[in-house]
Amino acid sequence: MSDMALKTATKRDLQFKSILLFNPFGIGDVLFSTPLVKALRQAYPKAVITYICNKRVRILLANNPNINNVIVYEKDDFRKMAKLSKVRFLKDVIGFIRRIKRLSIDLMVDLSLNYESALMSRILGVKKVIGFDFKKRGKFLTDKIKLEGFDTKHVALYYLDLLKILDKTYDDPYPEAFTCPTEDKCADNIIRENDLEGKYVIGMVPGSGRSWGENARYRRWPVSNFAHTADKIIESDGASVIIFGDYQEAKLCENMASLMRNPVLNLAGKTTLGQFMSIAKKCRFIFCNEGGPLHIAVALGVPTISIFGPVDEKVYGPFSKDIDKHIIVTERVKCKPCYSRFKMKKCDLIQCLNAITVDMVYGAIKEMMGRLDGGRTHAIAGK
């Protein structure tokens, strides 16, 4: 084969027709992968791009114009079925594999940091399977980048490093999210029905950190502090406050509302994730702990003020081209960050959170108001 023919063949081989991304993790990790999705779409504009994710985060990808298909994978659902019925379990597994096989995948991007999905893809005959070799779990990847952990730069940039394997580059490293028109209409109705049109609305999320389970408390500023802060901006600045949270955080959010002197709209457990996204867009800014709601707001272009305790904000913080619209409140203690390389050191004092005062946060809120509108509260919601 001549050199010209070889170059042509190589170029043709790299024009993938069907690309699969697999990411079983939570809100932040999925949003951090959207710049990679966008870069793949730009590199392979005619490819069918499919994304496999868990049930909870599906809505984050459902309206992304760079993705053709979203498939839900819940490992726990398969495990439960295995206990209930071996026959049904086998049928479900075979059905899932057949669904993937019908996609005729020729490139898989495995973000799972494990080996099962890469093994499945190799069994299905996918010729190129790329991802991270974390703790030597990348043995079934055809091409890999060694990874010790996410600890020196933002997670989105780690994901974008995988483009080097494909000899591709990227223009936009920032996460993005898209809302659904139906959910946007629902958000309009909620704002109108609660008499918030034309008011200066601030969204607050006293929970988040769900992926840490019982250790979520290490990522949450005391709920009483959220309550005192909310009262202060209502009384001093004439703002209206919406409390957000999922159904597991309903009691936490009720506790916040009960500690307040002023009425608030508590939507915890009353909205879907998609509805939260649409309502968040109508807030002047979101004040929250580090976690999924923060990353959603950033990806939507909504200004944020966030509390960071044990997690390193350089790695998991707001990542936006409009970085001035995002303020991080944190306290530098000697042991911070104590969450590194996916591990949390044992901590009883949680100094990094408890050292953050209401006055510190209120100062950040006033600074944000100044950045956005000269410190003046004025009609925003409903616009």
C-alpha cells in the first residue's frame, strides 16, 4: 500500500460512526464530561453519540444537542433482580447487551474507572475502547491514560485529556446543561403561582453531597447557618428565597424553614431534577454547598455562591468562562483538602466548614449583588 493510501485508510478508520460514553457516577461527574462530549461531536459530526448513565442524571443529558441517545444503567437494579429472579436477571442482562450491540459501537469512552464496562465492550467487538487506567483496572482498554486520582486540575480537564488518544483537541472546556421547554413552562407557573414574578429571588440548597451517603455531613454547612443567612438577606435586602432539595433532603430543608423568622418557598422534595434546573435559571443566583446543584447552576450559566469544606475547589469547583459570576466561600485550615484521590480522611471537627461564619457568607452575597447589579435588589424573576 502506498503512503497516500495508508494515510487515507488511517483517516477513514478514525471517522467513527457510533460512539458510546459510559459514566455511572453522579451529577458533577456527568456534567464535567459534557465538554468531552462536545469535542467528540465537533471531531466526528456525523457520528451517533450514545451516553450510558444512571437514572438520576439522565435529565442532564436528555436535552444535550450533542447526544443522540441516552441509556439508563443502574447496577443496583441488576443486583436486586439477581436476588429476586435469576431468570429475569439473565433476561435483563441479555436485553441490555443486545441493545448496546445494535448500536454497532466502534469507539467507547469509558469513564467508569473500573473494568466491567470495558470488558463488555471488548466482548461485543468494539475495536477501540479508551479510558483511564486507575489502580490497574484498565486492562481491557485498548488505549488508556494512567490515573492516580483527580487532584491537580479540574475534573473536566482530566476527561478532556482522553482526546489526546484520538489526536484531537478542544475549543471549549466548560460544562454545559440544557433545560426542557416543558419544564421551563412548569417553572414559569411555579414562579407565578407563588407571587414571585418581578421579585429578587435567591435559590438556596442546604443539602447536596448525596453521593457520599452518611458522610454527606462533611460537605454541608450547618443548616442553622443557612437559615440565619436567609433571614438576613430577606430583612436587609428585600430578597425572596426558594429552598431546593431532593426528597431525601426534605426534612433537612423543613428544619431550615422552621429556624427562620421569615416565610420562604420550600420546594424540597416537590420538584424533579429537571424542574429544579428550570427554576434555578429564574433565580438571581444560587447559594449552596459544594455538590450537584452547584454544578448544575454553573453549567446553566446561573451565578453561584458555594461553600467548600473538605473538597478541593480547584478540582471540583465552579468551572466557567464567566468565573466572576461564581464566588467560593472556604476557610483555609491545615488539613484541607482532606478529600483527595476519592478518599476522605477521618475527621471529627470539620473545621473547614464550622470556621465559615454567617457574616463571611453574607459578605460574599453582598459582593455578588454588587457584581451583578451594583448592590441593588430589583425585579428579576419571571424575566
